[in-house]
Amino acid sequence: MDFNFERTDRQIAVIKDACGALWNIESMASEFLKDYDRPDFRALCGTLTDITANSDDEATKREKRENALTDYCQRYTKDKLDWEKMLDHIINFNEVKMVKYISRVHWQIQSEIVHGNSTASELKEFISKRLPDEPYKEVVEQVLLKREPSIKDLEAEFWANCPDVNQIDALCNIYRERWKGNLKEVDINPYEFHTLLYDKSNKLHKYFRILRECGLLTVDYSFFEIRIGHIARNISYKSECVVEMFQKLRASAKPTEPNPAPEQDVKDVITFDTEEAIKVLATYILGISAADFKYVIEHRTLPDGAKRAKWVGSRVDAWRFQEALSWGIKAFNSVFEMPRDQSLRANNADKKGIDAPPGKNQMRPGVCAVLQNIGIIQ
């Protein structure tokens, strides 16, 4: 059978493009700040800053900047090739190119949030009315009109490739190989909005602030920082959604036994002593009744009207808990409230310290051992 992976390949390309954008910006900032540590280069940036702060017209400022660059190069380097290479990130800095690049990747990674089922004319109206400060609206329009695939589109592609429900697991394995190495988790901490916007020690904040002060950026540097934060967040979000989609698809696979048991009204039927489970799990979970806990384990969601339980264990054990039960992050956060109103997230900081999956008859770590002992997992 011939499979069509067109939507999957497009989504993989979107994630790769977003990761590449982060890498490029980080590299440019690192190279610039490396030179900025040299006294002579810092003095040049100070001169450019003074020129920018002057009351001269823009043409005069541009001429003074060029003269300052030429003077610097003649003073501190011996040949033209040397100083052109050394100052490449200033001489060849192209603000228009950078703004368009970041805008394209920013809207591409989250295009499905905006376009939905909108027509081309509705999208143009949206861009005109809702994005008045967007410097290059034609870039946004080009991205949104391409209609990058959503998670629903990926699921529709899967079912189009899987006419036989008995082949779900086999097809999931094929998709797993196609996605292998393309699902990314970004450490969001350096890209938090308050960090990028206000933390003067943050590399990207420092880079864009100096460029702005030197007159090399005309747009406010928050333009880049907010969009870079969105790009970083959506890389992890897209990857989480893909993982959860395939977890759901695998869960929908029909039993392969010759005489399957009758279908039940609940997702999973697990036999365990709920009263004992609540007592044993008190180190990790508080504020939930035995009946509600049984419902949560079987349905992966709270019963109607129930409040979220409190997760008082570690973040590492929270990860172990949801992975052992094949829940996914969204399901965990809908059932449990973390300390200080935080949520479980797909970043390396939350997952740091998680052990590799145990082998047969090997004791599981932390909360997994408790779940195994009380019969919730095997």
C-alpha cells in the first residue's frame, strides 16, 4: 500500500524551521556578544549609541555610523578582508531580512491557531484589523494562506492511510520512525517573556538591546523577543500534541485476541483497592476521594463537578506518574494542581532525573513502584 505523508512531512518541516530560527538567533547573539567583550568593539558600540541618540536627521546619522565603522576598521585591523569578516554581523546586518524571517517562522509555527477554516478574504481582513502593528503584513498573509496542517489534519491523514483498524499499531510504528528525531523539547526558561523582555543578563535581551541602541534596529526589540518566546513555546507544544495524538490512536486500536472481552463503558478497567491506594499515594496526591480517584484512573479525567486534586510529590514523580499511565501532559494537568499554580510542562527541567524504563522484574523508581505495588500498573 502506498502511504501519503504529505501533511506529516510539512509539519516536520515547520518544526525544523522553528528550531533552525532559534539556533540562528542564538548563534548571531553569541558571536556579537563575544566581540562586545573586547574593549575596542565596545567603544565602537558606544560611539554608534551616541550617534543614534543625537538629534540629527536619519541621513546624517547613517553617514556618521558609516564613518565610525570605517575609522574603527582602519584603526584596529590591517587589511579590509579582516575587518569585513570581523564586523560581518554589523556591516551586513539586514533588519528587513531578519524581521521578515522571524515573522514568517512565528506565524508558521502557530498558523492553525489563527486560520481555522477562514477564507482568503477573511484572513486578509483579520490581518488588516487585528495586526495593525505588524511591519510586513504580506509575510503573514503568505504564511496563513499556505494553511500549514493542524493536528486534526495529521489525524485525518493517519486514518486515510489506515483503512483497517486492526493495522493501527503497525501504522503507528511506521509514523514513529518518520517522526523519530523530529519531536523537540525546548527548555523554555531562557525564552520566558519576562526573561527576554526584562532580564539584562539574558543573552538575547542584551543582543537586541545593544543593536537597538546602536541604531541597527528601528523596530522595538520586544518585537523579536515576544515572537522568539512564542516560537520556543510552540515547538514544544506541537511536539506534545503529536505525541498525545499517537497515544490516543494506539488506545483506540482493537484487541487482537481471538475472543476479545466485551467492550466496556470506561476507557480502562483496573482492579485495585481504591481506599488502600489513596492511603499509600498520600505522599503524592491529596484532596481526592477514593471514588473520584477510581474514576480518574479509569477515565483519565475528573468526574463532573469535581475539583482538581493536589499533586504534592516532586515534578519528576509527576512525569513518572503520567508516563506510567500513558496519560499525556494535558490529562495530568486537567486532573492535578501543582504547587504554586504551576503546570507540568514538556521541558528538560521538569524531566531531569527521570530514570530509563525498567526492564522485566526490575523495581520501578519513585511513584511507579507504588503504582505497581497497589496493582494499578503491571
